[in-house]
Amino acid sequence: MEEKELFKDYLIIDNMGRVKIPSLLLKHINIYPFTAMEFFDYKDYFVMEQIEVPQVYLKKKMKLNKLIRTIDNWGYIIIPKTLREIHNMNLYEKIGVKLINKSIIFYKIRKQNKTLDQTPMEPIEHQLNKLLLLEVKGWKIKLNNFLLEALDWKVNTQLQFFIKGQDTLIAKKHDYKFFTEGNLSFTGQSRVVSKDKYLNIPKKLRDYLNINNMDILEVKLMDDRLVIKKVN
């Protein structure tokens, strides 16, 4: 389905700070009423994407993060006031909107400046999943297609694990020449991406970071590596 068939190239902020996401767009990316969406600010625009976290953790996450909102029955969602102020977006104003993968991008329309449509989109594609919440199941986490493509990881890709500080785990493609780098400590542990796109976290590292089954991990994409941290 062509992007232009899903919605216009702009939405209008109403008197409550909301925008109405067209139903065709929501259906296209499998978003339903009362779905929790998280916003991320990035340079001249901001991103909205679905939160992949079990319901039991959602209320806690929403209290900690002021940039989470839910879509109502009619497809309306409130744009956080903080983001409206940062990007100088006023009530009743038209704002630009664009779909990339399954993330919705918003930006201020500037008459005499380049808009997002005229700006290369590659930089943001590596930021869209900069914070993803994944549940540990059977000591493994499920990697989505976006992460695999962005990192150029495939089934059976061998990965090395590194520790950063006291609470952060780094996964990176295996490189025989890569043993230390700045504040990263090589753990001597490695695993491969399984055929069903799971990544097993070695027991030695689970014990070190106190990662247990059913825990929630924050997973960030940073350059050529995956940054993993337990949600406390």
C-alpha cells in the first residue's frame, strides 16, 4: 500500500493537543485502540512507536516516562506538551507526518525551510528503536527485524559480549581483533542469533547483571552494537 494512500502529509493539532491518526495507517501498522505509544525526540522531529512490554509493567513504565500516551477509540493521541514546546507546535497547527517502518515521524512544517520530505531519512532509521523493552523468556530475548537489519545480523551470526560499567551489556558482531575498546570489558562469552531470531544471554552475564527470567530489559541500538540494560 502506498504511503500517500494511508494518510495526508500533515495532521492538525486540536484544542486538547491531540492529533487523529487515520484508521488506515493504524491498521497498516497493527495499532489498536488503547495501545500505548512512546515518543522519542530526535533533532528536528520526533518519533512515535508502539511499546512492546507486558501489561504488568506498563503502568510502572508510564509513571516513569512522561512521553508515553495511549490511542483512544477514535484514533486520537495527545502529543506530549514537552515535545510541542520543543518543536514550537501550537494548537490548531498543521504538523508534518511520515511513516518509516512501523514508526510514525512528526515534524514542524516550515514554509521557507526544508521539511522532512526534502531531508535524507537515513540518520533517523538507526534511532527509531533506540529504546525497546524486551522480556527475558527462557533466558533469551527476541530480536525484531529492524534490529537485525540495522545491525546486519542474520541467523547464525556470531556475537561477542562486553560489559560496560556495572549494569550494561553490549552485544557486537564477532571480531577476532576486537578484545577491548575504551570503557568496554570483553567477557569471553559469545553466542549466535538463533534461527527463530532469539539471542541467548550467557548465564555468567545473567548472574553478573542479576538478570532473571521474565525480567524486562531496555535494548538500545547504537552504531554497530546492541546495548542491553535491566529495567530496575
